[in-house]
Amino acid sequence: MAIMTKTKESEFVTLTVDDLTRAIRNSIDRRGMPDEEARHMAQHVMNFFGYSERIIDNILEPEDRDAFYMLEDSGLLTTEREETTLYDGREWRIHYWLFRKEKILGLVKDIIDKENLIEEDLSSVYDDIPEDIWQVTEEEEEP
């Protein structure tokens, strides 16, 4: 499941379960959340949104709302409300949940950059050693 969305820079991007999993895993606390738990939460949240960018708060059960509040505290979700006047003059408020797309995509980019940096560090251990060091000469072979 993925959501096609538009960022502030007017570029279209796709927010995937993998992206949300990475963002959740690394935004909850410094220790990070286990991969399996973060993926489960990401799938659960994405199932509410479907292909929409926002959902109405009324569809959430209390335990689901708790998870949404946790993601709001970590900066991945935000709320907005709409007010309208009913025919009898009463005010009616509708509350919505929205992804903070720039924050999520920023976290995903940072994580990917860190993973690439780690891979570069590991692969560069032997890069500075000249190739002729690895060759065995005839003199070294004789006892």
C-alpha cells in the first residue's frame, strides 16, 4: 500500500509502508523500535488512510487513537479541524489526522544516508591498500 502525495516543493512522492516503518522505528525513541513492531504499526496506520492524505478522527477506536497520538508526539502525524455552522445555528467541529509528509520523508532520507555511509565505511577498509601488497613473490614462497 502506498499514498501518492504532493510535498510543499510541489513534487509528487509516494509514501510507502517501508518509508513509514523506517520513520516510526527511528522517531519513537533513541533506542529505536524493533523492526517487526514498527512495520506492524505502519501497516495498521496505512490501512486507515488507504489512498487518502487525511482521515476523519471519528473512525478511530480509543486504542487506535492512542497510537495516532504517539505518532503525533514523535512528529509523524498532525491534526487539523474544520468548523461549520449547522442549519439550526450550532457549531460543528470535524477533526482530521494527516501525515507530516516532509518530516517522514526527511527521516527516511536521513536513515538511508546513514545506512549508505555505514556501507561505505565498511567497504573502504581495504580500498587504500595497493594491489601489489596482496601478491606473493617467489622469494616469500621459499622457506
